[in-house]
Amino acid sequence: QVRLVESGGGLVQPGGSLTLSCAAAGFTFSAYAVSWYRQAPGKEREVVAVISSAGSSTNYLDSVKGRFTISRDNAKNMLYLQMNNLKPEDTAVYSCSDNRGTWGPGTQVTVSS
């Protein structure tokens, strides 16, 4: 059974940084591209970043390009999202996905002064 568990969210001031982590289990993590999504109150869930199975290719939502970095450690079955220069509009629940229909429960990121 696929299990994805996020951690690392919290309250941060505008301009601050956070690193999110996602622990994956129940599937061959290294064989699949995986993604970070986010959902803000009253809005649709959107994909924030995608990384290829080997980590050699990444894609980002336009609004986070240059500020967020997705990475993975296949030896540890871990996915990461480094978020810098955070803005209030980045406030959302962030979740990871195996891109096959499974998402973790998510971690709340709130950017506010």
C-alpha cells in the first residue's frame, strides 16, 4: 500500500524559508516521477513541482520558479521541497504525490507577518 507522509510545514514570515519533506513507502520510489502539490483555501489543488525518477529533470509552477527547489533521495525514499523567499500567496496545504493517484495528508504552510 502506497504511503506518503509530509512534514516540515509551519508559520513563516514573508521572505522566509522552509524545507518540506515527504517520506514514501509501499512502492518502488526510485522508479517514478513524483510531485509536490498545494491547495489554498477555496482554490483548486495545483502542482507546484515535479521531479523525474532519477532526479535529473524538474519542472515548476511559474509562480515558484527561482524560489522553490524540488529534490529527492532515492536511497532514503525521500522527497524534498526547499522554499525560499516565501510570499503570503504561497500559503496552502502542501502534499506530495506518486503521480498515480495517491497524495499524502499534507502539511500546512502559512506565510504571514
